[in-house]
Amino acid sequence: MLQVEVIDTSELGDRSYVVHDGSTAVVIDPQRDIDRVQAILEEHGLTVSAVAETHVHNDYVTGGLELARQSGADYLVCADDEVAFDRRPVSDGDVIAYGALEIRVISTPGHTHTHVSYAVSHRDHTDDRAVFTGGSLLYGSVGRTDLLGDEHTDELTRAQFRSARKLVSLLPADTGVYPTHGFGSFCSSGSAAGGDSSTIGEEHQRNDALTEDDEDTFVAKLVANLTAYPAYYAHMAPRNAQGPGPIDLSPPESVDADELRRRVEAGEWVVDLRARKVYATGHLCGSIGIDLEGQFATYLGWLMPWGTHVTLIGETADQVSAAQREMVRIGIERPAGAAAGEVGSLVPAGELADYPVVTFEELRKAQAAPGGSPTVLDVRRDDERAAEAIPGSSHIPIHELLDRLDEVPRETLWVHCLSGYRASICASLLAREGHDVVLIDDAFEKAVELGLTRSGS
């Protein structure tokens, strides 16, 4: 029977897959840390015969080339992709067999010009069918179409619309759909539904690209709903086309309190991985707090000037190791160093900084107090603010903050986002710049419930 093992990289909102017949496997869109793939192959007693890329990825550095090198497997990459390494080039209509698996290549441009999907069936169980759609057909929507530049967006959006229809026309309704993006990735567009599974038939009933019959209307809606995406994406496709090598996950150099202080003073990024509330209660002055229990690599890569040295502070060596694994997935090869332990043991007490953490209820009380007019900074995206906002608040999206520091009010800033995660990063960046900050660590829904917001602000 056809079997599919899912490798979830929730931190980036992506999935990789191992599809197999019980002995022979094909790996689809593997992330950089291929030890996770190799563990599944070993667990199920599988031999990998091919590694297949649906496209040259824009949101992470692939592990596909290295996995193919280490295993001796074929490396399937679209023939039209310009790459600097040997691969088995594939084109629309190609059919390739590995063991009992039959792979049909389907050209599905839209997310990129050369995007392909892989329809896989089992030779002896013809009712077992799956299609691996990468950044083409997602759960409820499609991959975004603007990553190659504005000049390509209209063309790619139209191609995405047609590719979705092509898949539906070619594949039976019970074909399982396995996208790479759509689970929180910024490579998604529209109303991606997430979830654990879907079929061609289900997508035919709910997918944005299939429920809207008019191509022009679809294009207008998708383009209007595209939001900002991480700046580090600009570095991913060139790296993947060049051919990434192996990674080094050995422990980074250990640094002491004096060296941490020196690196902060030198303007390097010293990043504290602890939970945001813990960070707020005591941290190295000048460090940056990016809670590991969130989209750590996404926001590190988005905000940090590319190529900056990064030193990590974690509660444990395991926390540092987890952050290091996330970093290599977006091409940050090695931390410049790390310190692990209780922060009081790493930083002299006189050099610990802190700031208050509050809720929207406390903001309401502050606003209601005599003479109360706290300065509120909203760091959500433009589209989030357009839907609902706190009247009178300032607005600088998180990804624009470092370029717009001269616009930040000098008063004490009550910083909020949708959940507190992005606000916590911004609070640490502002504190590093000498601002007095108050972190609102609360769900924005609470602000709505309390009547603090207004629609369309």
C-alpha cells in the first residue's frame, strides 16, 4: 500500500514527506536538517530511491541535495530550473517508477514559474493515490505568487489559478493532497485552512482557486490579500539554486558574561531564547528577546541585518541546540557563540534590565485613570490594523520597526500585537534603543471585548 510519513516543521509552517511502498521511499521537499528524514527511513526500514523538489524554495534552505548525495538517490528537480549541481531533470508528463511507486510529474506554475507537483500511485494498489503539491494547491488556498517580484505577480497568479484547475482535471477526487506550505508559512496566500489532510475532491469544494470561477476576480482578490513576507526570503532561492552543503549542529563556542557584554556593546545580536515573560523580568541589557516557543527563526531572519553575528542565551544547552537547528533551516550556519543557564548566573545583577508585562485590562484601567493617556504602539501588519485597531495608537509593523525608529514616540510605550509574541520582540528592540516599554502580553480579542478598539482604524 501507499504510505505517507509527514515531517512537520511547524516553526516555518511547512511539511516534508516520505512516501513509500513499505521498502522503497521517495522524499518530497526535505528541510535542511535531514537527520529527521533519516530517522524515519531507519524506523520503517526504507531505502530512499529519490528526493524530489516541487520548486526552488523561497522560505527555507533545502536538505534535498545533501540527502541525495548521502543516500545515492536520484535528485528530481524541474528541468527548467537553473541550478549549479547535477540532478535528474523532470518535466511535465514524465512518469518514473521506484519500487512499486509510480511518480507522474505535473507542471503547476504559479508559486514559481517552474513549479511542479508529483502525483504518486502504487503499482499494485491503484486506488492508493497522492499528489504532493508544494506551493501550488494548499489546503483551502494556494501558494503566494509575489515572491519573484511585482513584475511577475499577475502572470503567476493567473498561472496558479490554472494550475489548480489542471490538478482537479487530471486527478481523481479521492487523491490525497499533500502541500508543503499552508500551515502558517508566509508562502501561503488567501485563506489557507491548515488541517491534517485533504483530497482533490475536498479542495474542489472549498479552495479559493476552485470556488471562484472568474480568473480576473480570483487574481484581484489574491493580490489584494497578499501581506508582507520575511526579508530573508531574498537569500533562500539563490542558495538553493547554488546547492546547499551539509550542516554543523555541534555546540557553539561557550561565552561568559564579559564576552556577552562586549558583543552587545559591539552592536552584535545577542538573542535571548527564554519565554517572553521570563525575559521581561530580567535580561542582559541590550540583548534581544525572541521566544523560542514561537516563530523564532522567521522573526530572527526577518529582523536581523543579514550576516550579523548571533550569540544565543538559553536556559539550557538543549534550548540553544533547538534554536541552532531552526537557524540552519534558513541558512544561518552557526551561532557566533552561546551561554546557557539561569540568567542571574550569566549576567551580573547590576546589568540585568526589566520592563513591565500587562494585559489589555490594565491598559483599559490606565486609559480610564485621571489624566490617563498611555502611548500605545501597534506592531501588527497593515491588514490586521485595517480590520480593527485601538484609536489613537501609533502603528509600525514589526518588520519595519528598525527602519523607522526615528518615528517612535519618546514616551513610555505600551506595545501590543495579536498575541504578545511579536510585541515582545519589539519591546526588547525598543528597550535596546533606550525606550521605556510596557509589554501587553495578551490576545487582541480581549481588547475587542473590552471595547478598546474600533473597526477600520
